[in-house]
Amino acid sequence: MAFEKTYKLTNDMSELERLPLILSECAQNCDFDDEVSFKINLALDELLTNTISYGFPDGGESKIILNCELSDELAAFEIIDDGVEFNPLKAKKPDLDAPAVEREIGGLGVHIVKNVMNKFEYKRENGKNIVTIAINLK
Amino acid sequence: MEYQDAKNGDFFVLSLKGRLDAASAPDFDKKASETIETENSIIVDCAGLEYVNSSGLRTFLSALKKAGASGKKFYLCSMRQNIKEIFEISGFANIFMIFDDVDEALKN
């Protein structure tokens, strides 16, 4: 079964509360399990948190587009924003072996996305950040 | 996020229920800090923890550092598999004492 939908979000942290509902709608239309839903929710949460927190330093309301494209084999999501240019794939890697007192949290969100998703790409096009993530369903 | 407190022997058991994300992290940070100030040995029971993201992990790390700086025990237990996986991916499984359940944590 295929499912495509575009969600319009704004650069407000309260928008993250919509993710469980969005995922629920996707899961109903594409029959993926709770574990997959958890991973997608987490990846979108991390990416949108970065965009909303750092993408719009001048404030004001901006739109963030979330495109969902689901098939039996793949759940793909595209996040498009016109905020500050930021390539998450070039974010500093966290030192996973550092002892607790030396651990820093920076870069952890992107590291998590890389590990829970099968595809993670970035491009800058027409002044927009376009991040694509996807997870295999089979 | 909802919290439940209980004393079990020398340990203070803080049970979590709900989602630990950017919205709930400041409240958990406060709750954990207050608990570490007043208690010497803490077990955070994660059986009801449904979700954690990097904002939530940040508060766990902050609590562990505070407990460590004052020589206090700060253990985690009863994590669901998907939560445990996020701790492992993040390298946090190596720096936290994580037990299967409260009873196992109490033995330490």
C-alpha cells in the first residue's frame, strides 16, 4: 500500500507534539510496527529540533515542509526549510568512548538519526535545506 | 512525564512514566537534581519510559555527572528494548549502570 502526504509545520517547538499523530496516520496507511514508528519519530524529532532551534536566528514564523512517501518497502521523509544553511551530515561527531565527566551532548541527535535510519541525505537547493531520511520496511 | 517516588531499603526509586523529550526534559532535569541533592542512592526505574531523544539523554547525563560529583549512586533499570537501543547507540550504555530490574539494582 502506498501513501503520500505533505504536512506543513512552523518553526515552533510545539510542532514536535504533532509527530506521534503524523506517525500514527502513516502507520495506519502503511502498516509498519511500533519499533519502526519509534525510530522514524525519533529521527524526525532530532532533525526538526535542530532546524527549529538553530535555523531561524532572526525569529518570526517560517514554514517547514514535511513530505512523507510510504510504500510497502520503504518509508521516506523529506524535511524542507528556508532557514540558515546547515548540513547535518557534516555535524561534529560525538566521542562515544569518552568517560561520563567528559561526555558532551553535541552532535548526538544527528548520530542517532544516522544509526536508526537506512538513508540520510542532505542538499541545499534554491536557498532551502532539504534533508531526506528513509527506513526499510522489509 | 509522570513521576512516582518510593523508598526501597537504602535506595530512593524514581519511576518514570511517559515521554522524555525537549518538552519534558527541563522538568525531569529539575526533578533529578532535587532528588540527587536529598538522596544518596538513586534508582531511576525506566519501565514506563516510552520515548527518549537527545534532549532526554542530555538530562540523564547531567544527572549522572551531578551524582558522580557528590559521590552518590545513580542507577537506571527496567528499560524497554527500544530505549536501551538508543542508550547503546549513544554510547550511554557504557557510562551508566543499567540493570534489568529494581531488584538487580538493589543488589549493588
